[in-house]
Amino acid sequence: MSRKSKKRQASRGTLALCITAGLIVGVGLGPFVGSVLLSMVIFGLLGVAAGLYFTHRPKP
């Protein structure tokens, strides 16, 4: 495997992990919000945003 493909594979894993964590938190907090579907969508989108932030942040 080349170095570029390993980096791409790691960033996909990070993005998938953040989305999954957001969906799980959305299911957990659904009863407090009043709608499980709405909370899953909101926290799923927050997971996407966090995943994109972690995979595309500038290198120091």
C-alpha cells in the first residue's frame, strides 16, 4: 500500500467513527429532546462536522 492510500483509508475511518458516535449519542438523548429521529439527524450532522474537522484540519 502506498502512503497516500493509507492516509485516505485512515481519514475515512475517522469520519465513519465520528458519524457513528453522533448517531449513538442522538439515540441516547432522543427521549430528552422529544424526538429520536430529530436528535439522530442533529447529532449525525454534528458527527459529520466533527469528522470533517478532524480529517481536514491544517497540519502545524
